[in-house]
Amino acid sequence: MLLVSACLLGVRCRYDGSAAPEDNVVCKESACVPVCPEQLGGLPTPRETAHLVGGDGMDVLDGNAFVVTEDGRDVTQHFLRGAEEVLRLARSLGAHRAVFKDRSPSCGVTQVHCEAGLAEGTGVTTALLARHGIEVKGI
């Protein structure tokens, strides 16, 4: 079982209502389960862009950073709720791997959007999955 950022599979769930289909995501060896942590956390599509403030996803989990929209609205609880829902799905489905959209404040694996632009780090959902032993690859 493989969790995949839904936008990579062509689902129009990104902040602007678009998708980011990626031909490199192949779901042959196991079933793919599309997930969008931001939607699972209760945010609408389309929605304002959001970025991390004060650190990356690990810092958000530790309560030392937060997620805000471009107009300054705190959406940290939505991002945390979405991450918890993805973890719940992973556990219930027995998924031990994920392929996520890099540079996202939720799904970023090596880079995330923060207050200064792109920075090295992980998104909120990626950080939570990693803490629970789920391997996440970024695209």
C-alpha cells in the first residue's frame, strides 16, 4: 500500500484548484491511495496559499512553528488535523511508504514554503509520518 499526494495523481486539490500530475508516480507494485492532507484537515479548494513560520513541519509538531495564509490567518490546526488523518489512514491500510509533492507546507519532503520563500525542511504531514516510521519520498 502506497500513499500518494492526490495532486500527483491528477486530482485538482492544490491550493489554486489545479493538479500536478506526475508521470513518475507509478502504482503497479501496490495499490495507491490518494491523500490531500489540507483537504482532510478541513481546508477548501481553492484556498489561499500558506507557508510555514518559525521552522518546518517538525517544528510545527513540537509547537515551535505554525502555518499561516498569505493574509496572516493561522491554519496550523487544519494542517495538524490533516496530518493526523493521513497517519490514521496509513495505519488502517497498513501503508509504510508515501510519495508526496515536494515544496508543500503539508507534503514537502526536502523543501517547503516558508516566510522567506523556499527552504530546506519537511512539511507537517511528512514530519508526522516520518516520526511514525513511514518512509516518504518527494517528487
